[in-house]
Amino acid sequence: MKYLIINGSPRRKNTCKIIRQVKTNLDGEFEQINLIEMQIPLCIGCYNCIVKGEEYCPHHDKVKPIVEKIRSCDGLIIGSPVYAMNVTALLKNFLDHTAYLYHRPEFFTKKALVVVSTAGAGHKKVSKYIDETLRHWGVNNVCKIAMACGGKETLETDEIDKVSRKFKRDVESGDLHGPKFNDIVFYNVWRAMAVSENPIEVDRKFWIENDLINHDFSPMVGMNVFKRLFSKLMFFILRRVMK
């Protein structure tokens, strides 16, 4: 298994300690990207990645190699401490540069582990935010380790080991989980936009060329009958609304 670690911490403290403990429970190759070293300029909100294509991002040369590594890994690990009740600026900046993946999700077979540490509070909220972002990318399943480490000399390794072993089993199994209802809703939002009267052309091309436009969800991921009917209903409603 190939694991990619995206470390959003500017320091080598609790988040990195947790990630090191996670690695003891995984078998495979590891590559770690420390965002502090990548020197990605701040996202300027130009919308080029969304309306023209990600290759038109002015910082594409910095962002593309990271996205390519995500494409080629079996398991993705994203870590961040809590800064002002949110992810670090380093991680937020990277996620801002991937806004186009909301419109054009592609990681339907990926499994991810989110690692969040804090001195006090906000860890559950921040881990949920990263989880939601990854699911908008299409990520199939997300495990979470969110820990309050303030005042503790040692980490609570039992919880770290439990979740990381669960993540390991999930990655190695190759099994894909059915989508959540929220995943189905947002899938159909972008799907309906791609066939609307005035679509973003790069979105329309993506959904057609990847044959997602004709499926209730990614054809790589199974759904039960109830969720399939729910998806059809959502697509029908959203297409009418967007008219």
C-alpha cells in the first residue's frame, strides 16, 4: 500500500506525533508532504480553476504535483492542528486551491484518515470540516482521529491505534462503501449543473467524458435501491430547479 501524508502543521509537535504513531499501525510505503515547505502562494480567488480548468490556476505548478500524488496513493492521511478554531492557514490555502474538486469530484475509490490535534478545543469541528471537504472530492470513506493534547505529556495511543488499524483494514480491503445521502445530494447538484442550459463548460466536459452524467453516483461505487431512487429524485428536482 502507498500512503500519502499531507501535513498542514508548521511545527513538529502533537499532530506529527500522532501521525508517527499512526504509521506504526500501517504496512506500506509512506510519502509525506509538509505544506510549510511547499511555498504555495495564497489562493487569490480568481475562480480560474472552476470556470476555466485547474490548469489555469496561477499556482498550478505548485498544486498539480500534490494532486497527482493523491491520485496515485492508496490511502491519504491529512493532518492539522487547530488554529483559531479551524485548520492551519497552510492547509486551508491548499484546500482553497482544490475548490474545483467540488465541481469535478474524482476520488471515489480513495480512503482517507484525518488527524487533528488541539491544545484545548475545536478538534471535532475541524476534523468534521476536513471530512466534509474530502467527501466533496468524492473520497469514499474517511476515518478521523481528533485529540485534545493540552497539558498531556504522552499521547493516548489506544485511540490512535484503534482508528489507524481500522483505516488500514479499510484501505487493504479494497471494498467501497455506499455513499451517504449528503454525498448523493451534492453529486447531483454538480451533475445537474453540468447539463443545465448555461453550464460551466469545463464541468460539462468532465461529467460527460468521465461518464458520470449518466449514473446516479460513480459507477465504481455500489448503492442500494433506496439510495438509487433517492439519487434519481434529486437529479430530477435539481434539473427542474436549475431551469
